[in-house]
Amino acid sequence: MKAIHLLLKIAKIKEDIAMAKARKVAKQAADTLKFQGQVISYAKDYENQILEGGRAGTKVAFIQDADAFRAKLLESSRSMDQQVKDLQIGSKSIMEEAMKAKMKSEGLSKLAEKDLKNEQKKREKSEEMQFEDLLSARASTRTGTENA
């Protein structure tokens, strides 16, 4: 096996690994974003409960506790902003890496194809030359009936 074909196999493996890594990080970013949305929704539910509790005459201590918990939920949501941003940036850079690996793989694939075509042409040319040699050998051999 030629070196170009080995390089092509390695490039394909690197491309597959990079694409899998990019999908994994993109999924993590999407999951974190989804979780952040759930936390915000949960905090809004708490806010609605606080407002309803205020109208219904719920104890102030409960409302304060619920409000403190809501504030912690919102704070955790804000802390996830940076995490989501980092994951999205990481996903983008890993995807760029994967695209570079794919381009390299495609380039090597074209070279390998070209190499195979050249080998095929050489084989065909060699077979043609052998065929011509056989024909010329047959035509130039004497049959032995010339003197008869």
C-alpha cells in the first residue's frame, strides 16, 4: 500500500474523530442552554407563586424564602451564560478543526484517486505494449512454408 493511501486513512480517522468531538460539544451547549431555560422558567413559576401568595395572605417569611430561592435560581442562570458562551465558542473552533480535517481528507482522496488512475493507465499501456510485441513477433516469424 502506498503512503498516500495510508495518509488518506489517517486523515479519514482524524476527520471522524473531529466531527464526533464537534457534535459532542454542540450537544453539550444545546443541553446547557435548554437547562438554563428550564431554570429561568422555574424561577418565573416561583415568582408567580410569590405574587399569588402575596394576594392570598401567605406569611411574609415564606414569601421572603421563596424570593431568596428565586434569586438564587436567577443567579445560577446568569452563571450559566458564560458556560454556554464558552461551549458555543468551543463548538465553533472544534467545528472549524473538523472542517479542516475534512478538507484535508478530501484533498488526499483526490490524490489517491489520481494515483489509482495513473496506475491503471500504466497497466493498460503495459498490456497494450505486450499485445503489440506479440503481434509483431507473430508477423515476423517465418512459418517454414516459404521454400515449399
